[in-house]
Amino acid sequence: MIKNKSLFIRKIHRYLGLFIGIQFLGWTISGLYFSWNDIDKVHGDYLRKSPAFLSANVATISPTEAIKKLEQTQTVDSLHSVHLIRVLGKPVYQIAYFSGRVGKGMHQHIHYALADAATGERKKSLTKEEGIAVAKEQVVQGAEVSEVLYLQQTDGHHEYREKPLPAWAVSFKNPDCTVYVSAELGTFQSIRHDQWRAFDFLWMFHTMDYAGRDNFNNWLLKILSVLGLFTVMSGFTLYIISSRTLKKLIN
């Protein structure tokens, strides 16, 4: 009877190990990469300049004036936020607002507008030249622009996924990286380079979200996690019922 149980558990352990072994390997390799890499380098902090800020003596008008001028051309139902930001050395109001309501008091998506904080006049979205200039402010001295793309949509695997669109993707060489700048928000969003891309690829294996990479609650991960637990438990069980040492101790 014990021999039959041992054979049965051994088969379960073998087939479970064969079935989820590749994923176990992916979890192990990705975990090693994560633990052996400096997360600040993955984020690309070493590729960026120190941020520049507005002077405390900067001259601005009231945000109310900028909002009134915005209302002359746009329907502003309500405000989400107003931020004073720096765009190429100048003070700018970044206004997030709603334009109309839908359903039971629910708002539609947020609209954004930029306004010159000194005059209140509305500014257009960043041009290509402005996008490049904002990107250059982020990267260490000596970087050369190699390519500029205007992104209006991205998929779940893009390195700029789930971030504000449209955006300028400004690629550099020396160092090799890509800086993403939101055209509507007027601000830097993220920097991507090869080390981050390797991290992101392995992160996909770690989360098992092969559609969007960032969902920890997907069913594939849940199922494989349970099967992994059964694999480990079957290994312990197999050891317990087949160990001569344990048998001697029990007897």
C-alpha cells in the first residue's frame, strides 16, 4: 500500500514539475535579475540631470484668470486640478478639467490645457521642437538626438504603456535611451533604456501577465501558483513516506 502511494505521489510530483518547471525557471531567473540590479539604475536615474525649478520670485497671475480665459474657448464643467509647473524655464499653469457629465453624475475623461502663468493665455500642446527641448533638459550633458516619434496610441506591451498620450518619444545616443514627454501636460513622463527593457521583459514572466505585464491578479498566475504549491507539497510528502531515516525514528 505504501509502495503504491509512493509511486502515485512520485508520478504527480514528476508531471507537475514537468508542467510548471519552465515557469519556475522564469520566476527564479527574473527574481535573480531583480535582486542583483540597482532599481535606481533600472529607472534610469543616472541618465538624468538634476531637476530645475522655478524661482521663488516668479511673477504669475491668479489661476482664476487663466481659467476664465480657458472658458472663452472651452466648456469647463468643473476642475480636477491646477498646477504651476516649469516648461522650458517659464511658469505655466497645467489645468486639468472636466467638460460635461455623463450618467449618474459621473464625469467624462479629464481634459488638459496649458496656460502661460504670466499672462493667462492658453498655450498649445508642445511642438516637436519643444518636446525635444524638454527631453534634452532631462538627459545628461552630451546626449545626441537620434530619432523623434509622436505617439498617439500604445499597446499593453509598449514601454510607454498606460501613460498620458499624445507624447513625444525622443531617442538619444550616448547615452542610449528614450525620453517620453507628454505633449498636452508639457512635462517629462519617463525614461527608458536597455536595462529597464530587460527588467520589464522579465517582469512579464514574473507576473505571468502576457497581455499587459502589470496585472498580478490574472488567473494564469493564480493557477500556476496553486500548482506550484502542490508540487512542493508532493515533494515533501514523497520524502516523508519514502525516508528510511524517518521510518527508523517513528519505529
